[in-house]
Amino acid sequence: MNDSHDHEEAHDHGHDHGDGQHHEHGGHGDSHETGGAHAHDDHEHHAHDVEQLRYAVVTVSSSRGHEDDTAGDTIEAAVEAAGDEVVVREVVNDDFDGVQGTVNRLVDRDDVDCVVTTGGTGVTPDDVTVEAVTPLLNKELPGFGELFRSMSRDDVGTMVVGTRATAGVAGGVPVFCLPGSENAARLGIEEIIVEEAGHLAGLARRE
């Protein structure tokens, strides 16, 4: 599939974070430095965070391979910049069974804490990522898609309604489904996923 089906492909989100910034899990708001009850509450809130995440990245495309997987490259770079690790990358066709089987296999791996897919979230007939992944989710996280679309609106305008980015938890592992363009992948991974995945992964596996 040509990932131009995802509306973000033809638009520049303008989120270029090539400044080497480093994301710290659990450091939201630097509230630990303020002391008092708020610092204690924040510490308790993040007590179960996974400090170093191991990611699986899945590119859904019938037209791309590993050598020209720019969205996957962008995701891996952001993960490594955050001090985490990509333990597996795969490219799969726009096929319901293939996408579902791949994600299901990855969330079952002991060395995977988070799965990120890119591609297949548009509205063409072969955009099946959301349909394939949703049945695997024990819990859906609608706030992810809502936030992603809100952050995308300034760049793509009302075309954001065609973007079906989604997320949830499958077998104790957070799964995020991003559009297939490089800019959309950068926005989702840098601005949202690396900031929250450690916290979500810790909560999802908490006994």
C-alpha cells in the first residue's frame, strides 16, 4: 500500500525535534523538585513505571521494505533518544490476518514492553490496521487518538477526521497505532508515546 492513504503523508506536521532532546520517563513536570505533598503524590503515581522500555515496531505497508521505512526509522530514533530500545522491527503487508497475527505474536514476547505500528490507519479499503488490532485489546485508550488528532489539527486542518490513530493494552502491553507518514510517526512517538509508554506499561502489568 502507498501510505499516502494516511492524510498526514502530504502535510508537514512541523514537529522537528532534531535537537537531541532527551525524554525522561516519570519526569513529567519535574514535580519531585518542588517538595511537599505534591512531590510525594507524583512519586507514588509513577512508582510502577517501567524505566527502560523494549519496543517492537511494525510498519504496515505493501510498498515499503526495511530499506525505505522512513516512518519506522523515525520511531526507532525517537525510542533510542529516550534511552529505550527497539528489540524488533517488522514490515508486514496491508493484510488483516498478517497484521493481527504479527501484533498478537509480539505482545506475547517476554522481551517486548510496548508495540508501535505505523501505517494502515486511513479510510481506504486496504487500511486494516485498526480493525486487525482492536480485537486484541483488553482495554482501549481513546485518549491517545483524541490527543493525536488534536495535536495534528493545526497542520492538517479538518482532514484530521480521516486519521484513525488508536491505542490500547493487549496482554499487559501497550499498543499504539500511528499513521504511515514520517511526520505523523514523529509527532506520535516524540510528543506522546515516549512520554507515557513507561507509565502505561507499568500500570498494565501491575498486580
